[in-house]
Amino acid sequence: MIAAMSRKPLLRRVTALLVPAVLLACGSPPADSPAHSGRADGPLAGQIHELAQDALREHPAPGISIGVQRDGEVVFAGGFGYADLEHEVPATADTVYRIGSVTKQFTAAAAMLLVEEGKLDLSADLREYLPDYDTQGFAVPVERLLNHTSGIKGYTEMPEFWERSRLDLGHEAMLELFSEPPFEFEPGDRYQYNNSGYYLLGVLIERLSGMSYTEFLEARFFEPLGLERTHYLRNGPLVPGRAEGYEVGDDGGFVNDEPLSMELPYAAGSLGASVLDLLAWQRALASGQAVSPAGYERMTARGSLVNEDPVHYGYGLGISEEHGLAKISHGGGINGFRAELAFYPEEDLGIAVLINSGSGRPGLLENRIARAVLGMEQPVVNEIEVSEAELRRCAGTYDPGRSPVTVRFEDGSLFGFGERLVPVGEGAFHPDGDPFTRIVCDSGADDRAPALTLTSGGVTTRYPRVSD
């Protein structure tokens, strides 16, 4: 889910948030905070402390919680800043944050349980299970919902959805909303990240199990796996340790996040959890406790298109490479929150980062923590001066075949992909100085770059120019 920006009154200046830190390894938490579990050695705790404080400065947020496990053991768990600004409640390893699209791996695992029970065939047409859903004449194998290759219109890309985003719309209204627009492409023709597919998976899970989505997750995952701080995080019920969500306002201070009915993210992004619960979930998935080992293998296998080109996504999980290692991960974003859960199977290393601000960059922080744990140097982006002509050469609109991206020249800099693009020479840029993501303006015969190439997580995507 993509968070809408808030415009409510200022709560607190950013600079007030950089001192408090609640750490398992760096002193005792306040007497009234929940007990931590796991351990952390001094050097690692010190490095993570510095990285977290850097993250709060670079991408202001009220609070961050971090969990790290290695070889099945929690080696760091702690929080920095505040879970709730108005009551000055510290963030801890037990704080419950909305996790946005990290929800998708729970939904995918639920679907795999139904496969293992013989109730669901991923190669079957969606209409076999949801005969009333209008697929506009297309056959849509259920698997295409799981790996974002269905072509169904994504509801979070529809202005009509955001106009109704505070309303508790039921399944009938939601399905009508995104079934009416034409398909973006024929099923299997390309990959396009899509929340509608996961909403449909939630409805399918309910139909086949005879339980609500919430009941199914609680009975099959939360309770048996001991995930006491993982919930379908609706707005109404009281949830101990729940973080409040924030955005950065126009004046640079924090404001409350925009309201959102939590009936709408549903199986695509409705859950909340603590970092410790996410690490426990990750262990359960990888060890065959949540789904069978064969089921997990299917979840972590790259999908493919009709033309057999691979997609770097399995079932509810992104498949990539980072730091010279295979990486299984997923990020999440929802009003007032950002999340990242990553697993490096070759190192048996899991990292969870949860942030209660839409301005947070948990993926960047996770990558830096991974390098710290693995004893690798932190890469540095050295910005250089670039001529205005070179910057303007890269400005324009580019489309990789799924959604256009506009790069604009403004106030002496380039902006695109939601960030300022930091130049490093030879047509290369790093968005917001992120050393793990690189954008290159291709050279061309005229004064306009014919394409951009973006490399992240070992995956390179070409964005051809479509207009100036």
C-alpha cells in the first residue's frame, strides 16, 4: 500500500527525536517497557545504534525498531526514538507497527496451506473459485495473483480508491471498484506490482477455508507460532504496544498520518507486528513450520512470464541479490509507516526494520545493518558537480512497460523515483544518496538520454524515454 501524505498541524520538531534510544544491548529499558528477548554483543549494538541515529537524521522519523537474527538466534533487538510522540512512549523491540505489504507473505503462505490441503490449485483459473468475478474474458491462473503478473487493475493506482479510502468498503464494493477498469495487460505478459491480486487472494482464502481472513491467520499462524504481537491491525480495537503513524509536514515537522480504513488494505497490507514477531515468522517460514519445505521452496522461486522471461518475485516475496548474496525480502508502506523484512539464506541472517513515518527508508537501513553484521565496509556516495546540460539531458518521462516515471530538473538538481538524484559521474546517479540503488542515463546521439537503467538488488530494469 502507498501512504497518502498528511497535512495536519505540526506535532513536534524533528531534532527533538535524536536522543532517546531503547536498546537490549545498551543499558536497561525503562521499567515500564516490555521485556526484550535475545542478545546483542557490544560492537554490533554500537554499530546498529550509529546506523539508526544516522537514519533518523537522514530520513526523519519518530521511531525505529530493529531486530536481527543469525543462525536462528536473535542477536539484536531494540528501538530508537518514540512509538508515540504525544505521550512520549519509547519505541522498543515489542512495539507493534503497521507492516503494509509485508502482509503479502502471510497471505501467500495461507494460500500455500490451502494448496497443501488439496483445496487450491495455483494453475486453475480464478473463476473456478470466484465464479462471479469478471475477468473480462481472460483466463487468470491463481498463480498470476501471487507473483503480480495477472494484469488486473491495481486499486491503489486508482484515484477513485483514494477518494473512498476512509470508508469501510466491503468485498462487493472493492471487487466492483477494480474489476470494472480494463486489464493493464493480458495475464502473464509482464510483471506489475498489484494490490488487487492480493485482495482477491484474501477473498479466495475465505471462500475455500470457510473462515474470515483474520480467523484463518490467527488459527493457522499467529496462535500456533506464538506470534502474540501480530494482528490484523484494525483502527478500533485496543492493541498493547501499538505505534502511532506520522508523516513529515510541509514545514518539516511531524503530523499525524492520514486516516485509512483498514478494511481496504486487507490481504494486501492490513497486518501489524513487532520486529521480534517478524523474525519469529521468518524462522517459521524458512524452517518448514509455517508451510511445508516444498511450499516455502515454491514461495521463494522466481516466477516467469508467458514468454518464459523470469520475474524477480515469488509468492509474497521478492527474490534478489545484495552484498554478493541471495536475498529474500519484502518492503511495506502504508499511511504513516514503512517496513522491511529481509533474509539472506546463505548466511542464515534475518533483519526486520519498522519505522512509524512515511518518510522512513527501512530498506536502506536494512542494507547497512546487513553489511555491519557481515563485517563489510559501508559504501559511500561521493556527489560531484555536473553541468546543467548534463542534468537536463536526463530529464524526461520514461516507461519500462508498466508505469511511467518522470525525471525533472528543478533548482539545479534532478528529481525522480520520489527522490533527489545524486550525481556521481558518467551519467550515473544514486536516488537520495542510496549507495545500493544506481540509475544511469544512457548516452545518445542527441541532447536527450534515450533511456535510463535502474539497478537495485542485483536486478537491472531499462526505462526507455517516452517523452521530454
